[in-house]
Amino acid sequence: MCIQKITSKNNIKKTLIGLGLIGLFCFESADSHLDLRKNRQIQSDLYKSNEQDESKEEALMQKIKEGKRQMSILIKEAAPLEERYLRVRRERDEVCNALVKWLTDLYGSDAHSFLFEMLRSKNFRDLITRVDIIQTESALFDEKLAEWDHAVEKEVEAKSFYDKQMDKTTKYLTELNEELTVIANRIKDREKRAKALEMLEEEHKDEARNLNLEDLANGKLFNRFFSVNQFRWPLKGAYISSPFGSSAGRRDYHTGIDTKTVPGPAGYGAPVYAAADGVVVESRPSSGYGWLIRIYHGNYKGKKIFTCYGHSDPHQVKVFRGDSVRRGQQITSVGNSGISTGPHLHLEVRFNEQKVNPLKYMHLA
């Protein structure tokens, strides 16, 4: 037994060395004492830092969402510009060709034709008049061509503006995504380190439970932070038999959700799992709930988060006040105690003791 214990501790020690955490702990011998309070303070600090980074993540994701919206608008507005540019350019060429053809039809296509037109003058006044007409018509030609060239240039400028805006937005979104990746990796690393610290408590369950009870008595427990990013549904293959809030067939306001695996008595005894990591703060008989289990999941964004599990029968209960639990750990089974119409689990989620709809925080698994 002693050899197994030493081997287990050595494995944990190797894990911590690999994570660069060995300096946080002192292994004195096979019966060494783990400073759980220091351990928990480090965990709490890690999760608190993650909470701050998660707020930054949310802000970045909002910026990315807005950036993508702006990009969609730019793409939508720029889409017709290429087609419009090609159309204006084509029309300009058509006008230019038409004007050239018109002048060619009038005066010919070479210098001899132009000279011939001048020689047809009856006198000097007629010559001057013909020269003025040709100059006027040439000026009109140049003016028309300049107008179309200007129209083409405007289309090019418009297209260039959108190209620059899209390049700028693309660069901005790339920078935001890179920053988001850095923060996500930082959060993941802290969670990995915190989980490694939690592994150590598995070797000291009795000591951890006593410390939980002590912290529960003096109120320090409710300053702890856990990883509460995701809740799992406490029943596998379950359905909702009675929703949260007011519903048909109920006189009272339902403060949680009733859920079960199958209708009728056949659902009795189905395993109930903890929705997230935490500490059991209540595990006791309660008139309406039957046997009530309440788990504290941490102080997250200034709110104390709890889940409650009702209607188990006493013999089904596997956790008690002060026990640390892990997400997905079986804590009890579906029972039929208290005010109950049949075997089911009554599930509640509470923020600072305010009962909220559990469906907002977990999904059927």
C-alpha cells in the first residue's frame, strides 16, 4: 500500500515537472504534507487571471464581429464597382470610336483629305471659316473624350478606395485574431496548470474536505475561483419533463428544471453527475426537495455560482458537505423523495442565490 502511494506521488511529481510546477510544492517523503491552502490560492489566482483574460476575449470577439460586419458591407458595396468600371470604359471607347468615325467621314483619314478640304475654299474668308469649323469640331471631340476619361478615372478611384479599405480591415482582423490566439493559449495554459494542482488534492481528500468545511464556516470558501466556463448536463440521454418558470399545469413558478431519462418509474436510479467542478455546501434532507445537494462552483465575475440537485433518496447520495467534486463525477442518482410526482431530477442554477434558467448555461448531453 505504501509502495503504491509513493509510486502515485512520483507520477504526480513527474507530471508537475513536465508542466514546470514542481517549484510550487515540497515533497518531503511518502507521507509529505501538501500545503492545500497555498495550493488553492494559486489555483484561485490562476482562474481569476483567466476571468480577466476571458473578459478581454469577449471584447476582442465583439471587435472581430464588428470588423467582419464592416468587411461584409465593403464587399457588398464594392461588388458592382468592377462591373461599372468595365461598363464606363467600354462606353468611353464606343464614344471615342464614334467620334473618330464621324470626323473621318467628314474630312477623310489622312492629311491629303484635310488639305483637299482646305483647297475647296472659295476665298480666304471661306478658308478661315473652314479652319474654325474643324478646330471647333476637334475641340468638341477632345472635350467629349476628356469627359469620358474623367468618368473612367472616377471609377478607378472609387474601386481603389474600397480596395484600400478592405486591405485595412483585413489587416485589422488578422491582428485581432492573433491577439485572440495569444489570450486563448494563455487561458489554456493556466487551466492546465490549475488542473495539475487539483490532481494533488486527490491524494489528500480527507484533508481537502476538512479545509473546505473550515473555509465554509468562516466564509472564505466563497472567495474561491473555479473553472466554470462550461456546465455539462447532469443526466445522460435526458429530456425535460417540466421547464423553468411558469408553464401549463403548474400553479407555482418553477424555480428549476425537472428532467429524467425515461418516463415513469423506470427512470429511478439513473446516475446524476456534477455539472462542473466545485465544493458540496449542502447535502441534507429538505422537505420539498427531498434530499438536496447544493454545489458551489466559484466566484465568477462577481457572482457566486451554485447548482442544486433535488429528490434523491438518502441511500443514493455519494457526496456530502465539504466534499470536492469534479465535473462529470457521479454525486447521486435519480430518486423520488420530497414533493415529487415520480422519479426525476430537479435541477437549479443559482447566481448569488438568484435562481436562473439552467438551459441558458448547459445543454442536453
